[in-house]
Amino acid sequence: MHILLTGGTGLIGRHLCQLWRGQGHRLTVWSRNPEQVAKLCGSDVRGIARLDEIADDDTLDAVVNLAGAPIADRHWTAARRTLLWASRITLTEQLLSWLGRREQRPAVLVSGSAVGWYGDGGERELTEASPPVKEDFASQLCIAWEETASRAQALGIRVVLVRTGLVLAADGGFLSRLRLPYKLGLGGPLGDGRQWMPWVHIDDQIALTDFLLQHNDASGPYNACAPEPVRNREFAKCLGRALHRPACLPVPKLLLKAGLGELSTLLLGGQRARPERLLAAGFTFRFNDLQSALDDLSSRL
């Protein structure tokens, strides 16, 4: 199978490349830095700077669209909002325009999204049938990204939308930012710690993406998070336990709002999301319990 990835050099993309290379698939990564692709994704993964580097007669079986500038790295200034929008929606529009010009088209497009699609869900349990609860910038970004990707259906392409939670991995992502403060004994809940945290172990994230790509009857949105979300204060306790450190120093809500502005909504809000459609489709999570997931990763943190 020939798979085209955008965002292939990111955390999830790198792990997907490792899996699919092992399965013998041929991989192409569309990247701003194609010269780095072989180093980050594998020596036999092709990096391209332009989509037209893929010949019209080169059969393409699947597209996995994960590109997007990190949403939590910097303040949401006007310039940053423009970049976040362009790196997701504008790039996906370019991808669809190119696919529309091809005579041979892939059977499936797996496109990234996030549980932030729902906004701050409070205490509501959220399944894929739930509407957005409270729209903020992150929610609007995900809604527009999904709507853009869904246009591929008009091209005869099966579209899967993966609403990812907080990905737990030892080699990047959310945990890498918490490693130092927790190891220094400075970890603890954010605000009152009551907000729900939908999480997923990197191994399950990779397995479910492969599952959805391979299953021809899978389409539409899927919550990519473990069946048992936890509150932020429980997450802090579990991470402290995994790292053998105390986790009792809360970060005040007012401090987060003053320091991060609107970006603080990502940390102070949450989603009590459940992967209802994945479970109904027969996918089995390897890590259902947060403590077991963190214990598995702790030796590599």
C-alpha cells in the first residue's frame, strides 16, 4: 500500500511510519523540510516538498492528514491564529485540490482533529453524537478542519476524522512538558483540578489509526481517547506516582489566565469524552487505566 502523510515528522506521524514501514507499506511524507524526513521517519520514507512530485500514474492508496502547527506552544496572537488556521485548513484545502485533479484517487483519507472539537464540555459525557458544547478558538479550528476534510467525500474518498485526546508518549507531546517540573517535585493540578482529561497512550493512538484506515466501513468522527477519562487532579496524582515524586502544588487559575490568556482554556477546560464508535467497531484498547499507561511510559521519561 502507498500511503501519503502530512505531518509525518510529528509525534504521531513518526510512530505511524515506524508501524507501516514494518508492515511493508510504501510511505511518502509531504513536508516543509523534506530533507529531514528520512532521518525522522526512516531511511526508506520519501520526503517531498510539493504534491506534484507524486506522478499522476503513481498509485496512491491512502492519505493520512496530520499536519498542523502546535496549538499549545505559544500565545494565540492574531499572527499565531492565522498560522494555526493555515497549517490545518488551508493545507487541507490544497491537499483536496490536488486530489481532485488526479485521475487515480486514494480510497481513504484519515484526517486529524481533536476532542477540543466539543469545546469545554464540563461534566457532560461526550460521544461522537454530541454537538459542540461551548465553542472557543480551538473548537472552531477543529470544526473547520473537519468540515474541510469531509469535502473529500465528494471525490469518492472515504473520510475518517480522528478526534485525538492528550497523547501520552515518552518521546514528545504533553508528557515532555511536564517531565521537568514533576521530577523537581513541582507538579500538581491545574486550577481546581476538576476538569476532565481525555487521554490516550501512544501505542493505542497508532493502533486505532491503523484500525480505522484498514476498516472499509469506518467513516466520520471517532473519539481517539481511552474509555476511562480522569480529572486533572487524578492525572497529577498518577503522574507523580509513576515518577515517584509528590504532585501537590496546584497552579492557580488566575495565574494561568494571566500568563496564557485565552490559551489557558485548553488547560482549565476539558472533555469527558468516550470512544463510543471505536468500541462499537470492535477496537480494543491496550491501555484503559491511566496509571498503567503512565507506569509503562515512566521508565522512558
